[in-house]
Amino acid sequence: MLRRIRLGVAATLFLCENLFFIGVGGGLGVFEKFQFLPALLAMNIVAVAATLGVTLLFGRIYCSTLCPLGVFQDIVIRAARIFTKKRFAYAPSHTLLRYAVLFVVAIAFAVGFAAIPAMIDPYSLYGRVATHLLQPLTQVANNAVAWITDGLGYPLVFKQEILVRGMLALSVAVTSLVAISLMAAKWGRLYCNTICPVGSLLATMSHRPLFKIDINEGLCVKCGLCEKVCKSACIDAKSLTVDNRRCVCCFNCLAKCPTKAIRYTAGTAAKIKDVPEHDFTSEHTKTGTGSSRREFMAGTTASVVTVVAAMTCKDGMAVASRERPVSPPGSGGREHLLTHCTSCNLCIAKCKGNVLKAAFLEYGLGGTMMPKLDFSHGFCEWDCNECGKVCPNGAIMPLSIEEKRKTKIGRAVYVRQHCVLVTDEVASCGNCAEHCQTKAITMVEEKDKKKYPHIDESKCVGCGACEYHCPAKPLAIHVVGL
């Protein structure tokens, strides 16, 4: 029963999260606010406290229900079990690696270099896959249905523009998807228990949860089925022990146990008195009390340092560049963005003007895959403030429409020698002034009787409408960040 409930909750949340990324269901974004690392950066105390409280009581339920990458790995593992008859076996925990990664993440936060945690944060990693791979595939499927319905004479579905926001972003998404899929198919939840910073943080909190998987030694017949289906490789059927720090509470073992010896309980599973006493405890468990205590202290220290570093992180590292990229309205500039953004790319997925794109090196190495404005396919629309509304990290602060219209994110620069009034000797143009949303650009007549653009920088907010509508090649007017 517990397994079925867990599967139902996980499937529902996974569907909601994916629908929100592809642009369906405006109210589904509430689940994004409870993703652990983004909530930590956004100082979302309610979400952080709720996750930690649930983990202390019930173990790592978060990893098997709310985390989209965790649920995706479960899907891959299930497929591997069906097609390859995959079986798992107990493996020692990679404690040193887990906490080494966690300390590196803490240092990255402390120096304002969020790119490292951004690359391995489970929500952000899956977000990039959903934005740059799942969303275009959904648009392809939509257009295929539209083509079929049009051919049948029932044009009920509108065609959509298929958006591929850069080959770098697409390559990163595909590479991440393949790597995680291969790792999950071969080793189960190894990523979650070695590399994932959220998994490492929650492992410390689930060291001794109130409710946990426990084995009744009197009922156990040592068939080993529980160990074979444990995707976290945390059940040792020989010693009858469960490493609760690695257990993600999938409850597969409960469903497979033929004697109901495995229980999810608030106490220790009782032993049957008439069974002859036998020491099933493995040698490493007998002598590992001190080691276990040291591991727990190391994990607690690493977790506390990481949490404090994430919540009190510095401004991002300064980057020298000729012209600054334009960061989204509400981001407070690239320094704030480099500190708080985990590159989940949800803002890119939800951008109505299709102006947001994943950066390459425009922000420097630390800003790879973070959002920047690219005016080649759109501009920052006057009545849109979606990026700030959906950002779960606090990297883009929510702005009202009125505030957003007044927020200056860049400035327009006019290069006369590129203008069609000069290069093509046309009599008039004025595209930039016509589409300027703040009326910062006016056409002023000069000695040759032609009207040229003049920019009032006090009115310009850097929306990019002028750049997007400029017909000149190379552009006669472009926007640079502040």
C-alpha cells in the first residue's frame, strides 16, 4: 500500500512539474518553490523547514516524490528491470566522495560561484532537460497533431514555433539526460547518494528518522529479494541492516518481502522470541560505531557549512568583458545572478517573448547556462513579468508589471554607419522608434533632411524592441547590459 501511495504521489508531482515546464497549467508552479536547493538560495524558510522536518520524521521521501530527477531515475530503473532483468546488490556507501562534493559545493557558494552547484543540483539539471529537450519535442508533437487534424478538415490545434534556444543548451541537456540515464540503469540511485548535494544534505537528516525501514530478524528467511530490488543498494540481506542515510523510501522492499519481515515503522521491528538467537550483524557493523559517529559528525558539519554558505553567499565573481550581457529584469545585475541562479532555466521555458536564452561565456565561466536576453528572436515584452514570478531561487525577484516597466536592464546603443539610412541610402526607416515601448527613441531630422534615431537614455530600459526590429545587418542599434 505504501509503495502504491508513493508511486501515485510521485507520478502526480512529476506530471505537474513537466506540464509547468512545457507551458501547461499556470498554477502548477507552486511545486517548484519547494525544490530544496532553490528554496535554500531564495531564503524560502517555509519550504526548507518543511523538507527538513519531513526528512527527520519519514526519511528521504523528498527524493522519491518531489524531486523530478529522482522520479525520472526511477522510471529509467523500472525500464531497465523490465528489459534487462536488472538486479541490485548491497554496496558500501561512498561517504568520502559524498561529503567531498558537499564541501566543494559549500566553497562554491561561499565565493559566489554558483555554477558548480548549478550543474549538479537535481532540480536544475532536470529543468534544463525539460526546457531545452522536452519543450521542443512537445512542440513537434503539437505540430504533428495540427498537421493531421488540418488534413482531416478539423483544424482544432494551432501550430507552434519550435524553439531550440541554442545548440550549447541542447547539447548540455542531451548529455545530462544520457549520463543520468546510463548511471541509473546500471547503478540505480548512485547519483543521488554520491554526487547530488541535496541527497547528501538529506542523508545527514535521515541518519535516524522517526519512521524508517527495519527488518524483523525473526520473520526474515534471508531470501535476499529486498536487496535485489533496492535501487539505493542500502539493504544488506546478510547482516539484516539498512543504511537509512541512503534509503530514498521507495518501499520496493516492502512490496517484495514474502514474509513481511521488512516494515516501515517508528520503532524497531520486534524479534520473535522462540527463534534461536543468532548474530546476523556484519563485522563492519560490529566495529564501526566510532567510524559511524565520525561519519555522522562529518556529514553534519558539511551540511551545516553548505546551508550557511548558500544562505549567506557573496556577490558573484566579477567578469571582465567589453560589453555586458543583459540579465533579466529583477535579477539585480549579473553579480546577483551569479550568486543565486542554479540554471534551472524555468524562466527561459516560461518567457513569453522568447528573449531569454542560456548563456555561454557572456557572464564568464561561472555563468554558463544562466539566463541572458538575446534579442534575435524576440524582446522583453511590455506586459510580461513571468521570469520573476516563476524563479524558485530568488535569482530573479518578482516584479509587478508597473515595476517591471520601469526597471532598467540595459541601454540602447546606436551605430550610425550601420543604419540603412546610410548603407542603403533609403529615405526613411524609423523601425526602432516605432517599436520603442518607452518612447526613448525619437526620429530627429538632420541636415540631409533625413530623420535619424536619437536615444534618451533616461527613458531607455533596455527591453530590446529596437534591436529586434532593426532591419540593418550588422545591427545599427543594439542593447548592452548595465
